[in-house]
Amino acid sequence: MDEQKKNTRRRGKVLEEAILLAAWEELAETGYAHLTMESVAARAGTNKAVLYRRWDNKSELVIAAMRKYLPKITNEVPNTGDLRNDVYAYLHARVEPLRKIGAQTIRGLMMEPQVWRTIIALIPQIIQKKSENKMIVGMKAIMKNAELHGEVCLEKLSPRIISLPFALLQYELITKRGPISDTTIAEIVDDIFMPLIHASQH
């Protein structure tokens, strides 16, 4: 009874925080396919009607939980003095949140058409309609550092080449519907991007 009274006293932000934490824990333990509004409500010590007043369905609830608990993507640009290593580190940091979510959850969310654009914008923020998005700005900063090191001449690089790594990450995300492996990132950098960079300099 005391616990029930405690739960009923929760309001607003406090209650919402409890629900989001419950959703995040439920997602980690059971996975997206088995997560339900009822199971989250039970873990949070409330009822599902409370959840539906805030989120229309479980995909919206899961997205809200991911916004809160996923590690934030840093905009820091690596500057190791080596172009290859900088690009690899930058791509790796962009896709790391996907690994926290897991393939099953990614696939489940991608099956929800209404949240596709939200997912793309949220993790790993690879795809944006504007060409001058943060990812491209970061890549340009990396290329400028590489020019200072004498590795490239920026005048010989087209915007399409600079943005290519993110187009390839987009393709991997859409087709594989799961976390992008270190091996895939290395292949994008070593087998595709760096050879194009070298070819463009001649």
C-alpha cells in the first residue's frame, strides 16, 4: 500500500523519468520485440494508460528512452596527424550508439514506417537532407588537417568524395539493419575512401 501511494504521488517529470528508465531497462533485458507498454508500466510501477497519455505507441516510447540514455555523439574531430586514422575514428564514433541498441531493436524500429525518419536523424545522425550537415563539416575539418599535414590537396577533392563515407554508412544501415562492424568501417576507409583520395591527388 505504501508503495502504491508513493507511485500515485509521482507526477510530471519525476514520473516520466521513471517510465523512460523502465523502458530502457526493459529494452536491454527483453529486446524490442518482447517489450510492451504493459511490461514497461509494470516495471515503472504505474499503469499503461499513463504511458499512452505521453506516447502513442511503444516505438515512440523507445525512441524517447534512447534519446535520454544513448551516449551523445560528440562533434569532436580527431586530429592524429594521419588522415586514414582520423577518418576511421570519426566514422566509428558516429556509429557507436547503434551498438548500444543492438540489431534486434534496430530491425524492430525500422519495421515501424512512421519512425524511420526519426531513427535516421537520431542514430547515428548519418543522413540529413542538407549537404552541409555536421558530419560533412567534420569531414571537411579532417581534410583540412590532412592538407596541413601535406597528405591531400583540397582543391582536387569533390564534395561527393568527401561525403562518400556517410553515403556508404547509410547504405549499410538500410540494407543490414543492424550495428555497423569495425570491419565494415575499415573496408569503407581502406578499400574505398582512401584509394579514391589517393587517385584524386594525381
